[in-house]
Amino acid sequence: MGICDAKGVVEMTKINLTFPDGSVKIVEKGISAADVIKNEIGEGLYRAAIAVKLDDTTTDLTTPVTKDAKFTVLTFKNDEGKEIFRHSAAHVLALAVKRIFPKAKLTIGPAVEDGFYYDFDVETPFSEEDLNKIEQEMKKIVKENLKFERLDVSKDDAKKHMKGNKYKLEMIDDLGDEQITIYKNEDFSDLCRGPHVEHTGKIKAVKLTKLAGAYWRGDAKNKQLQRIYGVAFPNKDELKDYLKILEEAERRNHVKLGKQMDLFSLNPEGPGFPFWHHNGLILKNQLIEYWREEHRKDGYLEIETPIALSKTLWETSGHWDLYKENMYTTKVDGEDYAIKPMNCPGGMLVYKQTMHSYRELPLRVGELGLVHRHELSGVLNGLFRVRMFTQDDAHIFCSENQLKDEIKRIVGLIQRMLSTFGFSDYEFTLSVRSAKKKDKYLGTDAGWDAAEGAIKAAFKELKLPFVVEEGEAKFYGPSLDVQIKDALKRKWQCSTIQVDFNLADRFDITYEGKDGQKHKPFILHRVVYGSLERFIGILIEHYAGKFPLWLSPVQVKLLPIADRHIGYCKKVKGQMEKSNIRVEIDDKPLTTNKKVRNAQLEQVPYILVVGDKEETNGTVNVRTRDNEVHGEKKVDVLVGELVKEVNARKQ
């Protein structure tokens, strides 16, 4: 296992690698990670391998393995592997652009959910024709099997490599004195931390998806850059499957369906400020009614706080210093005011109106608050990213020994409510503070340990898996984020539970304990929907506009075959409305088939055709938006069935 040098010191030539299954392999010291996979595992995994983890360090396949370590192979099946693969594709995109547009200046090109993008500074904006040329060039680069070569260089050497690119030079200056990494593909080089795939040939399938504008570092004061988005996969079949999902996603596009179903509109007179139409407001109010019902059952009190509050409040909360650029401000009686970007500070003022005792805890206070945030115009996206939205906030004031049970209770509420909409596949992520940079965070070590421990203990008792992300916590407390998967298996982050060590101190929030002394409560912030607007956008796409009966703005459409049947339709409509069924009559001078088609396009769940026979029999002829024909039914029988379906909130 070793040889002696001239001084008689034994130098180890073998090392031990521990694989995920617990097996240990003895390999030559200095062997590349790629050769370990080929020699010890097999060619199949090597072909799929993207990078490796040596203990907790992720590195390239070309890296020499020089010490004992845990050895884990990353493939496209791992989230981390996907990110590395996509980021490598972004480098291929940058190289393709530089080949076709040599004067283009590179900026940044990260991996993102489902793909990647790269931002370029070019004299003339890219066209769709340019996009096609760039994609073809990327495919050539893939076939060239260009190696990704890592260079660890000094700051001065990095600047020589990036000479003439002000964006890269600015990034190098921001890095301080740390060692800088550059990756090369033959004569092309880019500033990058890595790691990357072994060579461009690993990226078997690429597709550029769209163009967009983006400001350098997200600041509208900076130059607008050209952003190219793309996707990449290890094989063409996966790309084909993804493109099919994209087609289906476009068919479900909530902005198009929102217009088709007359739910909402987005107007240039108010960019980012949704206009809710009658049908959309019915949908929104159904969500609110359900929210209130579940929260009443769970012991919440509901409050409402003002939409605009004085500068002094936002100074106390810290928003005036940290968040002012995202806030809309105004003057009231000569004093500075801000329209609230979040509900929390107002909720703290309500709490402080009276002295609270330990006997009142846990105190659960909810608010459906309308908030405004100044988002950049370039990031606005239908209902998914707006400047005005309703947040279903709640603040739970509790003692340390109540923390775990309150977290369990919130998780139960989240699961119960989300499952009503057909969301049952969740991913939980716990963001905790960095162990190495504890001075960045507010609160005491004891408080953080109690909060993080309570969340972990709650999930252990609930027997739910979760992922811990160290260093991802906000400065004011750890948080738990819930991601759901929709009908297309896309992930959406909606619900959040946040422990806050900030506002209790800033607002001097206390309660009187059993000992008669003042104590600071733990404050849990949480949302279930997150933003009602965004949640509605998700629901539209999840259901493809086919809302379950209880959510549908129009639940029943009555179609008289001839004008003489309108009177009977009105009678049926009145009978249904007594049971709170939302019903409309289509008495336009159209054929019955055309009326049926229109009702199906409007996604009305039940379409009732009425003619002489139905009027004589006291029935309606029932069909659904999916063209299922149920035939004649007595009106009172159908009403009973509809009420039962609505009350059950059936999917």
C-alpha cells in the first residue's frame, strides 16, 4: 500500500473509496474520478456520469482522487447533476454565440429550473433567425466533443483571460482575493466556479426556447442585455418528452385561458396589476371562503390592517432601509407613507394593542392582506409575477414548548388544504443558517437551535422527509418551504413556514409568563396559498381551466332549444339558485350545437339542454364539458347531486 522515499518515509500509493452502498474499493492514489467509475463500477454509469462528490465536495470527472473519501456519482437523475449539466450547456451556448457574433460580450449564464440561460451584450438584438443559427452551432459544438478544462488562476491572470469584457472584470473584482477558476473549451474560456461535464459530447440534445431582455445585475439603471433561454438533455427522447410538456403547458397557459374564460385581464394602464372580472372574482372568493372556513376550524382569528402606513412603522420593521426600492411611497399630510409590501408590521401593531398572557398562547392571527411590490417590468409574468397580490398571511405567537406542535399543526393545515386541489406530492425544504457565519443572523444561538430543532422534531413525528439547505435561511430565522407538483409534474413553491427573530425585537413583542415576567414569544409567519393571484394562475394551468364544480365561476349552463323554452329555463334557474348553484341561460339565437360548443370552451362543468320533452317531463338533458351525455334527469334530483358535489369539494 506504500513505498519509501529517500528518507525512508512511507508514501501511500493506495486510497480507500466508500461508495453509497457502503462498499469500499481500494484504488491507486491520483486516479481520475472518471477512471474510478469505469474501472470499479462500469462503462454504463460512466456514460451517464456528469460529475462526482468526494465527501461533500462536488467536482469534475477529470479530478484526480488523492485521499480516502466517500465517492458518489452524479447523473442527470440527481438535481445537482442536472444543474451541472445545464450550466455546461450554457457554456456551449456562449461559445456558439461567440463563434457567430465575435463582438458579443459574455456576462452570466446560470442553470435554472428546467434549463439555462445566458445574457449577452450585443449591438443589435438577436432575432428568431439568429436563435436558430445559434442552436445549430451548439449542435456542432456538441459533436466536436470539446473537453471542459479547469484552470485555477490568480486574479491578475483571470483579468488577462477576460481582457476587454467589462462585465467579467467587474465580477472578478467582486471576488476579492480568493482563487479564481476559469473553464476552457479549446480556445474559448469563461469565468466559472464549475464543475462541468467532461466534454461537450455529453450534451446530446439542446433546444433554444426564447429570447428576452434583462438588465445587468437586475438593475434598470444598467444596460439592457439579450437573454437566450434553452433546455438540454442527455438524449433526444428526453428532449422530445419535454417539448411535448411545453406544448401542453402552452395549451394550459393561464393568461390565454384567463381571457377565454373571462376571469381577469392585464392592461397596459396598470402593468403588473391584475383586473379581476366577475368570473375571476367568483373564483377568488371561493378560495377565500375555503381559506376562512379551514382557518376558523383551526382556531385562527382574522384581522385586517391598513394598506398604507407611515414611514416610522417601516423604519421600525427595517423595510425602509432594506426594501424601500421595492415599495410604493406617497405623502400624507406632508409625512412619508408607504403602501405595504407585506402584512407583518401591521399585524405586530394589532398584537401590541393589549397585554397578552401565556394563557392566550398559542395565538393564531390570520390576514388576507392586499400588498404591493415594485417588481421590474422585465420579470412580470401573468399572475405568476405581479405588483399587487393578496397574501394569505398568518402570525402565530407561541412559547418555545409550543413551537413543535404549532409547526405540526401548520403542516397539517397546508396538506389538508392543498390536497383539496389535488396537490398531494410535496417536497419540503428546511433553510437553516450557515454554521460558519453565525454573526450574519439575528437572534440567539439558543433561539435558532430551538427553532431548527422544533421543525426537525415535528417532521420526525409526522414521518415526512425534508431536505436541509445550510446557509439558505433569511437573516431573521429558519424557514420551511413547500413545493407542490401540478398535473404536468412542474414544481411550484407556494406554502412557507418562517420563524422570525426580527420583529419580536424590533416591535418589543412580549407576553406575561406564569412567573409574572415579560417574555418574548416565538413568532411563526406562514402562508398556505402564498399569493392568491399566483395560486389561481397555478390552478388554471393545473386544471387546464377545467375547475372542479365548487370552484367553477359558472357551474351550470341552461340551453333552450327554442325561444319558447326560455320560460322553463328561467324556472329551472330559479330552483337551482335557491341551492346556491351558479347558473346561466344561453338564450342567444344560435344552434344548440353551437351553444354546447361555446359552453365547453367556457369550461362550464354541466350543460343542460332543454326542449319540449324536458319541459313536459320536468327534466333537463344533462351533458358535461367533456361531452359525456348523461341524458334526462329530474331537476330536483340533479340539484341534490350538484349540491352534494359542491359541498364535498370533489375533484
